[in-house]
Amino acid sequence: MSALRTFERSAAPATVAEAIADEGYAIIRDMLDADSLARLRGELDPLIAATPAGHEDFMGMRTVRFGRLLARCEQARVMALDPMLLEVVEGVLGPFCVRIQINYTGVMHLLPGETAQILHRDAGLYPFQNPAPPLICATMWAVTDFTRENGATWLVPGSHLWDEGRTPVESEVVQAEMPAGSLLLYNGAVFHGGGANRSNGARTGCAIQFSLAWLRQEENQYMACPPELARTFPQRLQELIGYDLGAVNLGFVDHKHPNEVLNGTAGDGPGDLGPEALQRREERTNKLRVASWAPMNRKRVRLDADVVQGSG
Ligand SMILES: O=C(O)CCC(=O)C(=O)O
Ligand SMILES: [Fe+2]
């Protein structure tokens, strides 16, 4: 297997963002220290124990999976606000939006015997043909070690830049092997999928996905974290889950700023929906040109699990 793009926590966020722009992914080691990891496991263990495995093929028949992580897990709230993480995500998505937002949060706990997931693009939610500007920057936190045997995430480096229609072959797939506490970040247009768990232990990953704040979130954060709960969160987290403007004049409530409405600080009159800072930021982002809007069929790609598992 070719060397994975791996960085230390002390790396410059811009360098990590560049690796994600070039190769579609990066791994940062030691994002969680031993205490944070222990707190996270302590919170996740009862949630995992209380959740039945298996839903359907894509979700994994031997996978314990649940979302709404920010409502359920305090340590996940800390992780979502990690300054290094946010700087990297800003570096990846920032040129294409005025605001970043949290798009999905959840746990993927692969039990022994789980088979490989279909390779897919998370950004396939949105009807853009590839290549497209970055829409999603996904993160996968290794709660256990991620190994070749226990189902470390498969990735196809560079596939975020491929033309629509190109599908991966086995020699193009790598596995994100990383010790517990590491963080995998990837562009949502990179082909990837959970691996097969051929070990005797579970593989636990925590996903926190970000996206351009002008897109609808995959997980409905307003219902996952309703106002009475969100009010107890740090303000930056309130903003990241969507209690914020997604751009100038995008997402107001009764013509007022949603964060001010949430926290009861909105005035009586129409709110200031185009604060200067937001407008200045808008001037620095790119306006996109859609080169083609011809309809085309959408499909998922399945690679044979055994073939890919044998790739080196
Ligand atoms: O479990 C993994 O490693 C990846 C899961 C995934 O990509 C997904 O469910 O969208
Ligand atoms: Fe995925």
C-alpha cells in the first residue's frame, strides 16, 4: 500500500488543507489525547450497547450506527469545535462559502464479520456531476485503532478530481489505517467506504461532517438539536449546526438573525441580515459557474470486497 498522507497535530492547518485539495484526504494523528479518548469511549459505550446493529446493506447489517451525536455526547461537542479541525475545514470549504456548517454527526461501529460497504461519494447527495467544487469535508475519528483487519475506511485518493463516470479499480484503493485518537478528513467527493471487519473486535469511528452552509444538511440539525438543547451549547457550536445565517440573507427567521432569535437577543425591528463581516467574507468567496446542467442518471459503484481487500 502506498504511504498515507499523515500529519502530526502540530502541522499547519493550511498544509493539511492542501493535501486534502490535492489527494482528497489527510490523516492527523493524536487529535484526541488519552483522557479525551477515555471520555469519548465512556459516553459512546452505553449508546452503542443500546443500539441494535443492522438496517440495510449500505448502512451495514453488522454495523451499529446512530446519528444525532452532538445531542448525545458532550465529548463530540468538544471535538466539533477543535480549532485545528475547524481551520482545516475552513481551508477546504472556505473559498466556496461564506459559512461552513455541520452536515452530519454519527457513529459507525463495525462488528466482527461486517462486510465491506459499497464505495460511494458522500457528496452524491447533491446533484452535481464530478468534478465539482468541494461540497463536503467529512471527518472520521478513530475511537479504536483502524486496521486493515478490522475495517479501516477504504479511500480512493484523488478520486474527487475524476470525471463523472470513472470508477475505481482495486489498485487505486487504500485503507486509512490509523491508531485510536487519529482523525481522517476527506473531501466528500472521494470514493470511500467502510472496510470488512475480519478481526475479533469492533471498529468504532465517529463521523463529524461539514459542508458549505448554503446546502441543506444531510442530518436535520434543528430537529437533532432543538432550540432548548442548542441554547446550552457554546455559541460557535450553535452557529455550526445551523443557528446562523448560511450566507448573506440566507436562513433568517422573521427577518432576524437565527442566532439572535435562538438566544433571545434579537431586537423588535427587522434584524441586520447583511452584517459587514458577512458581506466582506462573501466578497472573498467564489461565485460558481455550472458548466453543464444536463440531466444524467445516478448510480452507485460496487467493488468486489475480496478483490479490494487484497489490494496492496
Ligand atoms: O465506516 C466507515 O469507515 C465509512 C462509513 C461511510 O462512509 C458512510 O457510512 O457513509
Ligand atoms: Fe460515506
